[in-house]
Amino acid sequence: MHDEPIDPFNGDPADPAAGLHDPGDAQLDPLTDVERQDVLEDLADLEIYQALLAPVGVRGLVIECEDCREPHYFDWDLLRGNLRHLLSSGRPRVHEPAYDPDPDHYVTWEYARGYADGVHDTLTDGGEEEESAERS
């Protein structure tokens, strides 16, 4: 199984893109330890967000693209795959906007983080209230 789509022109001398520069040829600096840790934390957060939000109908996250200034909609698996690719290759995948996504089914990282924090706080506060009631 391939993470990337197979190039239908691979090895074809008539490849229409043969003269174009392959961005894979450019030498990129590997991720720093801090960048790598950030990606690992994003992957861990993504698992939590999916566990909390998928059951209520959220299909993934929307990210404002810094390059094209448009929202990009990623389902949970695609975003997870993109983050893993970044870890293994040191560079992000080429991205395309999702085909006709329903924005109502996607939330931002900030929303997902706030939702997870709210659930955590509710569970934590509930436990503290029970302990206070037991002491009384």
C-alpha cells in the first residue's frame, strides 16, 4: 500500500512533467527536535480530538493555508497521514483542497483544543465536587 498516489507517467519518456523541477530533489533541513516534538504532540492531540468529536459528527479539521489563504478541510485519517509523512520525510505533502466539503462537519484546531479542554475541565471539576460532597 502506498501513502502517495502512484505516478502514471513513472519511467515514461513522454512524461509531460519531465522537464519540471521535482520538489523532492531539493535538499531540506531535517526537522529540529522541537519541530519533531510539536508534530508528535499534534498527533497525540489529534487522537483525542477525533475520539471526542467524531461521535458528534465532526469529520476532521479545517486549517487556514498560509500559502493560498484558503481553508483546507482534512478528515482525521488524511491529517494523521500528513503528520506522519512530515515526521518521516521532513516535509509536508502537497495539498489540494477537499472536493466540496461541508464546512459544518469540520472544526479548527483551536475549537478542537477548547472542546477537549472543556471536557477535561468538566470531568476534573466533577471529581472535585464529589470529593467535597463526600467530606461534608
